[in-house]
Amino acid sequence: MFSLFSRPPTVPVLRFTGPIGMATPLRPGLSLASAAGAIEKAFKASKLPSVAVLINSPGGSPVQSHLIYKRIRQLAGEHGKRVYVFCEDVAASGGYFLAIAGDEIYADPSSIVGSIGVVSAGFGFDKAIEKLGIDRRVYTAGRSKAILDPFKPEKAEDIARLRELQKDIHDTFIGLVKERRGARLAGVAEDELFSGAFWTGRKAMEYGLIDGIADVRTRMRELHGDKVRLRVIPMGGGGLLARFRRMPSFNLDGFAAAAPSTWSATLPADVISALEARALWSRFGL
């Protein structure tokens, strides 16, 4: 029972939503820079020994995934907190990289979990510009500076170098999954588990990628009682007001009155960012 002036137990909640590291001025992505303040606040916001993390991300930058992961683990150690991760629609690729920051990982039966792999994608325009009679002129200092130029035919040595980079990143990912999940990984061969494949929450639990099927409210009530409250810690830099501040002002004729060159430059970048994000989500049927 709580007295008139007592506060119910509160669990801070961090919510990581969307692609990781993919950002333009009008479409901020998940990064350590945008999340650091909220992460710090979450580990100081309550006396309870728990921090909850909600993840709904199809992945993105391996570097930003790793940086956010490390900051969560550092603060968990410094403050003696246990981290509980809850996967929503998708915790795949970089999204699952974030998930392994949890001491316990939960998901919905229909969540998409896994995709422990590395992908690089692009287009080749060399045949198109040849048909159009366009010459591609690139001048470099350093023979590998224009590696994988999409307007030039692919070279075997360039592809080999890219695969070497991918392997290094993949090995880091695999090593952390093994370190964090340990003996819980079972029921599937490593070459399948780390193939980039993904599964539903139920199958992910069978393979040891997650610890159970649960939602944040139910699990926190089991740990801290029915009176527990969840407090979402907002991320910085992505609010609607911040976006409006980056927009140009307009005069009465409807023309941009400030920074028109900046505005016109950001629109194509935002369109590309939106298409890339859409492609990431669509891999998982969303």
C-alpha cells in the first residue's frame, strides 16, 4: 500500500524505432548521438534495478548499432541495472544487435527476429550510360579510391575486398551474439543461425535468440508488482518541433524566404532516405 505522498515503483523504458544510422536533416535515424541522452537518463531515472528497452528496427548501420549496444552495457554495469529487451514487429540485423544488449530478451510470437548477417546493395549503371553514349570520368589519387563505382563494370578484386570487409563485420556480430547468449543458443546449426536468416518469435525462442514470449507490461508486473509504472524516456533530436525549426520560412507569396538552397538540397536526400528505409522494412514483409 502506498501513502498519500509515496510514488509507485517506476521502470524507465527506452524505445528504439526505425532504421539505424540512416538520417537526413529532416529524417533523423537511430544513432548514439540521438539516443545517448535518453540512455543516460533511463539508467538514473529510477531506484528499481530494471531498465526496459523496446525495439522495432529492421537494422542499418553496424557501427551505430555497436555504439548504442556498448553504451547500454556500460551504464548497466555502472548502475547495477538489469536490462530487459522487448522485440516488437522486427528486431532484425542491427535491431537484433541492439537486442543483445539485454540481459533478457522477449518478443511477441509473431515478431521477426534474427537476420544475423551483413548486406551491401547497390545498382550498376555502366550498361545504361554506355547505351546513352555517356563517358564516366573519374580521377583519383589512390588506386582503390573509386572502388565499386556504380558507373563502371564490377571488378573481381573490388568484390573480394568488399566481402573481406563484410566478413570482419559479420564476425564481430557473431562474436557478440555468442558472448551474450552463450549456452542458450541451441537447436540449430551455426551456419544457419548466422546465415542472415530470420524467424518468428516462437522459433527464435526455440533457437535461444530470445528468452521468452512476453510484453513489457506483463513482465515488469511479474518482477515489480501490479502497481509498477512504465515511464518512456523520449529520444532527443527527432521531435516535430525540431523538424519545423529546420524548415525554411515562407513569405505571403508562398515562396521560401530563407535557406531555399538548403531546403531544395535536403528534399532529394530525404526521398532517398525514405526509399532506403522502406526497402529495409519490406525485407520483413512490413
